[in-house]
Amino acid sequence: MSYGEFDKYAERYDSWYEKNQVIFECESKAIKALGLRGKGLSIGVGTGMLDFSAPVNVGVDPSVNMLKRAKTRGIKPVRAIGEYLPFRNGSFDFVIMIATLCFLISPEKALRESRRIMRSRGELAICMIPKDSSWGKKYIEKGEAEHALYKYAHFYTINEAKDLLNEASFTITSVISTLGYSPCDKPRVEKPSENPEGKGFVCIKAVKSNELKDPV
């Protein structure tokens, strides 16, 4: 993967949400509904536009230009990738990944790293575009058409993401979702839902388990 593509995309990332305020509001509400508290880290923070809703204190990303924008939102920027986090054990109360899972080279390693840097009973939230949703299918098509970013993405179903969390020794506690309409429909403001069926933006919250499973 070329992280340089993400540097080029920084300005366009923010402008997309500025033009799609209703979608931004829906996703922001879903993130806030997770109820994350304490010192938080965002993996793949990007510009921090949505991550600020968590709220997040520190953000890691391989893109310098993305991190510059995240810094303007009060997020401490750290250039790194999710598979190798430059933090001590037990440094954070929660970790969040917003549209990051699909870009990870090794999601298994990133989840175990997340677990390592969390305090006891720390929480992890994965916010994703489900592979089998209408939104997921749209972005998969973009990737197949050689979109600058989505050509690198590997999308997951909700069950696949849950399996990854379970294997990394997390216990799922809740699921919050939004975007119950397709990309072809007129956007509308929605309240966060606990029913993820057919939703285009789904956040899975899990707690760090006491027992650590051995890597397969």
C-alpha cells in the first residue's frame, strides 16, 4: 500500500464531509452513542473529523498531511501504523478505528496491539462500512475501478469483524449503527440504532477480556 495516496487525499477527505453534512451528522451521532470515556486513541485517525466525536486525545496515522489536519482539531498526532503502536502497555482507556479496519495490512496484529496498549477493561470500537451493505458494495465497486484509496481496501462483514475481535481476546458489548438508506437515496438524519441489519455505518464496541488467546 502507498501511504502517499492518503497524503494527497487529505483535503478531499474533509471537503467530502463538508458537502455531505447529513451523513457526517449521522455517523458522528453513532460514534457519540458508543459512550467512550477516558484517554482515547484513534488508529487511522486521518484528519480527525469524525474521531473528534469519540472524543479522542491521540491519533496515529501514516499520512503526515492527514495528521496535520487532525492536530488542528486538538488531537495529538503520532505518525505510526496500527500494527506497530509506539505506546507503553496500558496507556489508554479506549481505542477507536473509524473506517480503518479495511485498510489494515494485518488486522489481527493491529487488534492485539490495541489490546496491549489498553488499560484493564479498556474498550475498543470498530466503526466500519459492512462489506455486504449497499454502501460497502458501492466502495468495493470504486476499488475495482481503481479509486485512489479504495483500491487498497478489504471490506469485512459484521460477523467477520466480530470474529476478529473474538480471536484478539475482546468481548463484544454493543453494536451501534446508522445510514439505513442506500447511497442512491436522499440522505436523512437518523438516530443511532442497535439493529445493524442493512445499515451502511456500523460501530462494534468490545471490552478487553482478562484472558489472552494464543495467536493461531
